[in-house]
Amino acid sequence: MKKYTFILEFKKGTYVKQVISSDIQNAKIVWFDSLKADEVFGMTDDLRNIFKKQLDNEYPALLDGMDSVCFSKLEEIIV
């Protein structure tokens, strides 16, 4: 098992969370499932569901020179 650090940029905030997982793809799922709409400024349950679908199609961007640190910037989608 390995520790992964995720950095999320959304609206006016930057959020950092660490998760333990066996691989990056599973870590992405564990990380996103741990995000609660009321803990992220401007996030709603509906937006969270849209972002989940968006994230399913993306591979987390590993930061150069960092071990197991990923960055995601979620763009708000108008529906």
C-alpha cells in the first residue's frame, strides 16, 4: 500500500487530501469518494456527481519531481 496526495483546485479554494491505496487508479476513487460536497466551497451534490463522471475519464496528473502527488482542476460544467 502506498500513500497518495491529491490536490484539488475548485472555484476559490485549493484542497489537499491524502489516501492510502494499492495503485493510482484505486487511490483516485478512494480520494473522490472521501470528498464531501459540504467540505468544498461551492460544491453541490449535483456538481459532485458531474465531476465524478468527468474524473472517471481522466488520469490524475502526477506532479514532476514528487512521489505520488496528483493534481486535479475541476471545471464547473453548466447543465
